[in-house]
Amino acid sequence: MNISSILYKKPGELFNKLAKSKWMQKNLEQGVSDSERFAAAMLVTSIVSKDLVNCAFYTTQSYNNQKIPEEKRKFVAALDLMNGIIMVGGQLLIGKVIDAKVTPKLLSKFTGTIKDAKGVEKTVNNKALLHPDNIKEMAQKAAKNLDLKIDDKMTEKIVKNVTKLCKEPFAKGFGLFAAAIATTAIVKRTIAPLLSTPLAGWFKEKFMDKGKKPEINKDTIEIESKVLAPSYSKTKDNKQEHKLIKAA
Amino acid sequence: MSKVESVVPKYQQMSGLNHGQINYASRQSFSGAAPGADDAVKKITQAIVGEITEKTGVLGKIYKFLADKDGEIQSQAINALFTTTLAPIMIAWNPFSKQDEKTKKYTALRQPVSAAIAMTGGLGMTIATNYYMNKMACEGYIANVDARIEPTKDYLKGKFKQDYKAASDKKEFLEKCNPESIKGDKFSPNGKPTKKYLDACFEGYSDKVKKERKNLFTALIGEHPDNIEIKGDSEIWVKGEKLAQKIPNLETDTQLKAYIKEHNLHVNNKLFEKIKTEMKNLKPNAEIKEVAKKFMSNKIKRMGKDFSNFNKYAGILFNLFMVGITCTALNWAYPRFVEKFFPHLAKDDNPKKDTIQKGGK
């Protein structure tokens, strides 16, 4: 077996199987027919998939960190898990809502059209900036200003060109912008940091401390204080970690 | 009589078309626009695009930028942007957290460090993935998203650099790429080509390669295998005419036959049914081979788009491997970073009261 076979031929066969799969074909079809929504969906998929792996990685790492006393270790792992669940679940949920409800409605203010449940585009405002009727009107005005004559066929071509150059990038960029703000800015970086700490305490008491007396809040806070820093580093020479473990 | 042959005349009878007939009159009528019409369309389109751009303002520019730069690097950049800006604020001023201010700041600092490491690792992995996937698709290793006929810009740039370095006479190589003269200097005083000239030469090189391969692809459609052969130094000859040379993995007869089979370049029943659907949009007496060529050229375009979208999935997949590495790197780098640049935050004044808040990685 030569190097080209190892590096390209065999992986190429695997990738080809993936590319041929029904699931991938369906997604690639959407990538062509509805590139605006596809781009936003890919953004959410990319961020969420990494968060999922991150969550699994951090939770396992914390739970198996022998330097943290067992009782305290559970809280750290619970915190990592809660953080991951809020991020992954929240982003998927809000991503879906934004894609299905919010983006089409906000976008229709510019495009003047909205898709119904069957996927058929309906006009809601033909005076909207990027609506074909408005583009036709703009074409007539531009032709008059430039002293040019245009017929119906040319007008159709202008509408097609303007749609390709303005409407499609606008809709795609808008979808990406809405998805980024809703998922990353709101869920991942605002809601998750706010809620993960109190939820971790609840999770630990409810699911990890079975058969033990419930701990008072003061203790939970103390646990938090003593053990969270060590999970940031497993290195032996980390002074911060040693100090905190000693204190615990 | 083969199945294909039995179907073709039947359909031609229906459409009143004799096999091989080319109706030039009808083909001319497709593009038969009034003189100057294209120019008028172009001018009016430009005027409207300008007007819309002005009306949509800064937001419109942001949306266009996002749409143009869509991909794995963009998703990493967006993630890094909010990790650096929003996350530290939410941690430092978290109303549900009972930690002291110093600890909050200590924890909040983790976010920009995390973003920098994730971005560096992610960027490196994305660049490497793009290179690898481009090579795979543009050299025909992934049949379903085969981009050999319309190679991607990134791949062609790499090839251009390779060929330029390998050329014994570099000036002659560039002249061949870009015979059209460009405005301004082609070479700087030290004899090196200017960036403008190199860019123009790359455009010429890219157009030449794409044109050559598209011609080959179109020539292969419906062609009898006896008329296609590989000669000398991986040259592809169709009907006694040399059409292309050294296309990756199209260098032997076996590879060429496999390619023709894989992409249904012979008009078979399945393709013929698709073409019939396509024919509905065309003049009734358009020639079948011409329509097949149009159909296949659409297929080339589609394969290019499919590869671009497929590459996004590959980017995510490869980057998932990177996550483990960046997590470990963060664990190593973060305490050291704080100790070095913010020693007062790393100092543990009163560990009993000290608390750390996590959230948002």
C-alpha cells in the first residue's frame, strides 16, 4: 500500500460513502435549493457539535480528576455537565425557533415575501425593498434616468440579476447574523454562564448525592470555592491548584 | 438495438427531431437579444444594486460580508468574538454568583485565553482540512463531489504556485498564463513579478485550466469510446484532437473509462429521462446531444456547489478532533497566563472564602 492510497484513496472512499448517503444527499440538496437556511443551520451545527464534544471532554476530565476530593469532584463535573446541557440544548432549541419563526418574519420586511407551511412563497408586501415588483419599479426608474429602453424580457433579467447580487446574499447574511446572535451571544455566552452554577448545585444534590444528607447552601458554596480552580489544570506545578486543594 | 438506441428515436419522433440534427436557428433564438440589450441590463442592474446597497447601509454590508465569508472559519470567529467580549462580562457581573470580585475576574479572564487558543487551533485545522479536502475533490478521490472538471480556486492557486516554481523560464511561464497586457509594471526593479501581474497571471491560468477541462468534459458526453484515447504524457485525445493533459487520476485508459462510467457520460436511459424533463424548457426541435451537454454542464456546476457544502461538514468533523487538543492546551496555558500577566489575581489571599465560577467555555 503506497502513501497516496493511505492518505487519499481509502479516506476518499469513506468520504464518498458519506457523500452518497441519503442523509448527506438531502442536506446537499438543501444547500443548493435553500442556501440561506443551510448556511445558518451549518453555523449552529458547527458550534453545537464542538460544544457537545467540549462538554463530554470537560465533564469526564473533571469527574476523573483524582486531585480533587471525591465529594468536591462531583460538583465540578455537575457544573461542566450543566453548562454543556444548557449550551447544546439551548442553542439547538433557539436555533430552530429562529430559523423557523423569527428569521423569515424579520426578513420578510426586506424581501416582501414569506414561505407558508408548504414552502410556497407568499407576498406580504410588494413594496418591500427586495421584492421583485419593487425591483421592477426601480428598473423602470433607472432606465428612465439612464435614458435606456427596456422590455419585459430585459426587466426579468434585471430582477434575476439583482436577486442574485442583493437578495440572496442579504437573506443568507441575515440568517447567519440572527443565528449567531441568538445561539452564541444569547444562549451560550449569556444564559449558560448565568444558570449553570445554580443548576449544578441542584443537579449534584438531586442525582449525585443519593443516600446522603442534603448539604446546606453554605457548604455548596464552600465546595465551589475549593475545587473549581483545579479542574483548569492537571499540571503538577500549578501553584494555584495546589493552594486550593491544600485549603480544601 | 440497445435500450438507449430504442428510446432515443422514439423520443425524437415525438419531438419531430432527426438524430444528429442541429437546429441553429432555434439555438440563436435563445440568446437573440436586441443589440446593446446586455449592456443596458448591466447598467441598470448596477444602478439598482448601488441604490439597494445605499438603502441597506451598514447592516447590509455586514450581511453581505457574512454571506461571502460563510464557512468554518466564520463560525469559529463568531464564537471567539462573543467568548472574548460577552462571556467575561457575564461571568464578572453574574448576579447569581456569590464569589468575590477577584475570583470573578480570575475566572472571566479564562474566556479570552480560551478564545485565542480555540481560534488558533481551529484556524490551523481548518486551513489544513481545506487543503486536504480540496486536493481530494479536485483530484477525483471523492467521486460524488468530483471537482476535477471545475477545480476550486484554492486548489488552482496551489497548482499555479507549484508550476511557477517548477518552470525553468519563469517569465515565459507567466506570459503563457496571461497573454493580455495589464496596466502598470509587470516586474519590480529587482526583477520579481508584481503582485498585480501575478494575480492577473493566476486568473489567466485558472481560466485556461477550467476552459480546457470543461471542453474535455463536454466532448466526452455521448462520445463513442473508440474515439477517446490516452496518448504520450497523459494526453487525452478525442476524435484525433488533443483536449487536455495531466488531469489527476485521468491518466490511464482504465481511469478514463471509470470516470465516464461514474458520471454517466454515455446517454443512458436514466440520463435520457432527466434530459426529457430538461427538454420541456427548450425549443421542441433542439438537438438531444446539445441538451445533454447543457444538462451535464449544469451537473458540473452542481458538483462544485455540492463540494463546497460537503467541505463544511468535513470542516466540522476534523475540527472536533481539534477540540480535545485545544481543551488540553487551555488547561496548561490558562493558569500560567494569569500568573504571568495578572499575578495579583492568581495570588490566593484567603482560600477559605475564595470561590471560582465557571460557565461558558
